Amino acid sequence: MTDAQDDDARDAAQDDTFPDTGLSERDRAILALERRDWVTGPGAKERAVREQLGLVPVRYYQLLNALLDDPRALAHDPVTVNRLRRVRESRRGER
């Protein structure tokens, strides 16, 4: 990732259009990554997780799953959280 892309991710995590809900910077960055469109190819999202957040993908998804149950995350970004909750529920139904 370039410095400009890192700055974009950091800016998205601190975007003034979202209320201050008490989420950590890392939690806001996770939600910011989930707002992005990931049609760039296989592995792009996992690479961004490693480079921008310094997390392995497994840990990222553990943290994301916990965020989906956090009311502060819902208050911060209801559109993204509700979309991800629907995806999670549909996948649970397939199992």
C-alpha cells in the first residue's frame, strides 16, 4: 500500500461524519475497511488487513465478529454493521 492509501484508511477511520461512540481507533479502522469495495481481486483485502492494521486475517475476522455484536459499532456505522450482520446470519443459516 502507498502512503496515500494508508492516509485514506486512517482518514476514513476518523471521518467526522461518524459520531464519536467510544470505539477504539483500531475498531473504527476495521469498520472503515469493511466499507470499502473489495472487487480488486483475490487476497487484496487480506493484504490490506496485514499492511494497514498489522493483523493476521484470522484475528481481524475475530475482532470484526465481536464488533458486530457491539452496540457502539452499530451506533458508529449502522449501515455497515447491519449489512455484515445480515451476511453473517445468512452464512450461519447455510451451515
